Amino acid sequence: MVKNLIFAVLQFVLFFLVFAVFSFLPPFHLMRVVSTTPQGSHIFIFDGLLLSAALLVLILLIEALRKRIRTAGVWTVGAFALAVAAGLAIKLGFMSL
């Protein structure tokens, strides 16, 4: 139980860092205009979110191959959900032009 919690916290940090880094340094430049105002445009950069989701799939695949998906999969998905919620709460990926 404690080991799963420690790994979940480490996965949260990993997901959050991937989301943050690739929101500021987008390698694919996948952007969408959210709104346009007379003051400028507001865009969302998808790279950080998509790369952290790809990392989630990779980790879940590894857990499935190790036959630990029932115990560790729930913690991994929870860590991902919290990292995405925290990132969106502090507006990672959003940019004003």
C-alpha cells in the first residue's frame, strides 16, 4: 500500500513535469485557438497534454505486461488525472498572443 502510494506520487511528478515542459517547449506545435478578442488571441498548446497521455499509455502497457495492472493501474490513472487537473488549474498550455 505504501509502496503504491510512493510510486503514485512519483508518477504524478513525472506526468506533471512532462505536461509542463512540453507545454512551454512544444515539439509538435499542436495548437488550437480557444478565443479571439480585440486584445489578442488565446490558444491552447496540446503537446504537453498529449505527451503525458502517451506516457500514461506506455506505463499502463508495462504494468499490463508485468501483470500488475489491477493493483498499479488504478494508482497510475489517479496520478495522471491529478497531474492533468493540477496542470490545467494553473493554466499550463494556455497562451495569450
